Amino acid sequence: MSLPGSPNRAPREGFFRRYRGTLIILADIAVLLILGFAFLRLFGPPDDSARIGPYRATLRGLEYGQAIFATVAVRMDGGASPAGEARVFARFSLVRNPADSEAQFDSAPVPLEVGEEVVLKVGLPLDGSPRRVYAEVRIGARSTRLSFALDS
């Protein structure tokens, strides 16, 4: 056994024991990454809006009487419209992954000018007390799923 200040002291084992500062820096980076993911999860983009190429799709819903009226607005935000995209399709439902018989469909031509918007609308029969409206929007080969929480 040698004293801490003696010249023939055995080196400490392990990378992080020799370079304690590196361990502290890596721990700080890990904490920042965890906080960043938590922030994005809590305050990130809402589920009722998404980008599909140069388009922005937004879902809204309103309960009125014995029906729920749902709309998807698709706006051309910028960029060139990819060739071959002639229509935007939307599939609306009150459950997350419905069968085709439980969903309502609508389609319209895609907006071609920047700032132009098309709105797809359906009325869904109210059965029970749904909390969310779901829509799957497809433009060409791209698609996204949107959801909107209904006010109680």
C-alpha cells in the first residue's frame, strides 16, 4: 500500500475515475436532454395541427345537438406543390383506429397558391360521450393523423 503522494502509487482504475470532470459533464448533458424531451412533450406542437410537405392541416370539432361537426383545413404554407398531388383526402372518426364503416370520408382539390386553403367537413353522429375527434389526412403518398379534444 502506498501513500497518496508517493511516486509509485498505483493508477486509479477506470476512465471516469481518472477523469472525473468528464463524468460530471456527461451527467449534465444527460439531465439537459431529459429536460428537453420533457419540455417538448408538454409544450410541443399540438395534436390538432401538422405539416404535410408544403401544406398545414388543422383539425377542429364542435358538438352541436346529437352530432359532432368536424373540419380539416388544409393551407398551402409555401414551397412547390409536388407533382401528381391532385386531391386531399380526410377520414374522420370518434375512435382512434376505426373500421371504414365507422368513419366518414371527404376529399377536395389541394390548394395550389401560397395562402390558399381548402376545408373538408363532415357531421359525425354522436354516440355516447366522445372526448376526441380523429382525422387521418392524406395528400399524395404522405399522410398524418390529427386529434382534437372536444370541450365537455
